[in-house]
Amino acid sequence: MIRAIFLFLVFGAIIFAADWLLDRPGTIAISWQGLEVHESFAWGVGMLALVLLAAIVGFWLISWLLRSPWTLASRIGRSRRERGQTAISLGMVAIAAGDREEARRQSRRAAQLVPDQPLATLLAAQTAQLDGDEQAARRYFLRLAETPDTAFLGLRGLWMQAMKEGRTRDALHYVERAHEQQPNAAWVLEAQLTLQARLGQWDAAAETLEKLAKRKLRTVEQTREARALIHVERSRALAARGDVPDALAAARVAYKANPTLVPGVAQYARMQIASHRRGKAEKAIEEAWSLSPHPMLAEAYRGVVDTVTPEKQLDLARKLAAVKPNDPESAILVARFAMAANRWTDAAEALAPLTRRNPPARICRLMAEIEADGRNDLEAARNWLARAAGAPPDEAWVCRETGAVQAEWSAVCADSQLFGTLEWRIPYHLETAAPAMLEAATGGAVTGGAVTVTGAAVLADDGDASADAADADGVTVVEAVAEPVDADAPPRKAGAGA
């Protein structure tokens, strides 16, 4: 509408000017080099207008001719970029679908059309990975990492490659460089924490955790749990170097962060004992025992009471057990201290409630020790050891991601190399393996619910045993070897874990 009005006004002005000139006649005389021209004034104005129009058209034509090569090149370049972007998109789709041939074809097209495009280099790297050519992929990622604008992208690719190949130190190096590029990236900080923990760099891991907390990239609960794990390991490392004061300080941080973490309480108690503060160690163990009795706490408690006689130690153990009287660990605690004091009858009485029906392997082994060392009944000890081989498994440190059983607690699972995945529970896969382990250990045969052993018959269905006369020589304790299982299996008993 505005354009139409503008054109209308222009044509109106032209008509008005023409009419104005016609109403005012005049002549123009030109004399040049013997040439005489006599025309009307209107003719002169018209010729002047034509000259101006010709000049404008000529200027535009010359400009277009000068610009045309660049314009044509720009259009060709734009077309190449568009086709290159299409090739990159199709290549990414092919990689997601696992179509190697199509991915290779589109990668070659992208390399030809847009060789300097970072996404084309990324496509080439991922195509190489799809083909299993990790060396070529590494070259492409290094090319990205060397360019400031794409360094972060390249470093992420190199980090992922190093993680896949198990090159932990290289992976940490790439993550640290990525942190310089993007200090607030969540995956960078999380990867740093995991790798620092894996390498035992606990001071650095503590700093990284605080960065995550400051940027609110972890919840308060997650931060507390991780802080406890890290500072337990810091304390253990410092104690191994003989630095008891700093080890105690680190253990105190862990204990305050998560007073229910059993390894943290045990380490805190050990450091208090090493600092000659047995009262604080005893208090921490009693509080933790009231929540979740655990063998690690029982072991730490020995350090609290080892300055008194075995009889007095047994009295103190009974006092601790009274904090949680119905827990099996309390009975085991009393039994172990009674055995240390040569009170074998008291030890057997403490374990009696746990032996009435299908006791776990640890109870069977303790009863075997009581029978052999306290009562000198090797035949009964043999029966208990046979029952231990086929008994339900004991609780252990199990990785919740892989199901692997660890002999000792650590903040990093030795099997999966994951941080904070160990939990205290029964490894369920050992329950079904028990009869087979018993057969392998004793050379007996498993038939239905009865396990036949040289010199003893163990009724696996109800836990009662009857023994024939047997030679007690060669009695051994069968140890179970764990295999990975379904990590989603719920624990039978809630234990204090990582």
C-alpha cells in the first residue's frame, strides 16, 4: 500500500513538472564547433533526463559486472555448505542407526563439501569409532582439541576414548584440560571426581566435590555421602603415612558428614584410639552400634578395650551388645570375646539362638572353632564345617552396579572402579551356589535336600546334622568365591554401606 502511494506521488510529480514546462515555452540554442542547435526548453530537459538515466543504468551495469564473480562464488559456497550440513545430518542419523556404510559415505561427502566444519570432523571421528578404528578416531579428536573453538568437543571425545580403553591417567588429563575450557560443566566435574577417586587423589577429590556443591550440581544428601567417603579414604592414607593428627581431622570430617557410614565410624574410632582418646572412640562405636551393628565396628571396639583383661573385655562386649540385643551381630560380638577369654560355654550359649535353623556360614565356622578348640570335639567341628560349606552366605561388601563381592570396603569398587557403590548385604548369587561349592570342596554328591560328605551327612533342608564315625584329619574351612549378579536384587538385611 505504501509502495503504491509512493509510485502514485512520483508519477504525479512527473506529470505536474511536464505540464509546468509546457505552460512555459522557451528555446535552447547550442553552438559548438560549427554545429547549431535550436530546440525548445522542454526538449532540453527531456534530453538531460535521458542522459541521467543512461548514466545510472551504466553505473549499475558496471557494478553488477564487477560483483558477479564474488556473487556467483558466494552462491556456490552457500550451496556447498547446505549440502555439507545435509551430509553431516544424514551421517549422524546413520551412526545412531549403526549403518556403517551410510555413515562412511556421508562422512566422505561432508569432508569434501565442508572440510573445515568441526561437525564434519566429529562425524569422521564417530564413523571411525563405528568401524572400530580407534586410532583414526583419536586423530580426529586431537584435531578438534587443537582448535580453540572446538577444543572442548575434542577433549570430551578423547576423554570418552580413554575411559573406554581404561587409560585412567590420560582420561583425567583430558578432563582437567576440559575443565580449563568450561569450569562449570557438570560432566567435567563429575568425571574429575570419579577419576581422582580412582587414582587415590583424595585431596583433589575433596576440592572437586566442594566445587560441585558450590555450583549446586549435587544435592545436599549426595554431597554429604560423598564427603564422608572421600575423607575416610583421606584419613586412611594419612594414617598409613604416620600423620595421625591430620588423619584424625579427616576422619572427624567424615564422621560429621555421615555418622551412619560404618567404615567412617570405624576409622574415626581408630584415629581417636591412636590419639589416646578411647572414650570418644567408645561413644562413637556405641552410637553406631545402636543403629547398625557391623563386624567393622566390632573389630574397632577391640582397640577400645584391649588394655584390660579378657574377662573385663567380655563384660564390656556384653555392655555394647545390650545396646542392640536382638541383632545377630551382638550375639557374634559376645561369642568372639568369650572365645578370646576361653569362655567356650558362654560363646556357645551366645550363638545358640542363631544355630537353631539354617545358620549362615559364619555362624557355622564359629561353632566349628568352639567345638574344635573349646571342647576338643573334632567330629562335631567337622560337621559344622560341612554345614558351613552348604549354608546361606554371609553378608559382604557387594557392588550394587556389578554384584561383585569385595573382601574389604573401599570408596572405589575394585571390580567396577566406580565411586561409592559398595553396600553391605547378602550376595544372593551365592545361595544357589552353596550345594555345588560343598560338593566341590568335599568330593561328596548332592542329592535332593541331603548333601553326602565323607564321614558326615548334612541335611540342607532343616539344618540338622547327624554324623557317622569319621576321621577328623583334613578338616578345612570352605571359602566362597563370588561372581557378579543382578545388582538390582534387594538386600535381605539393611546394612550400613557405602
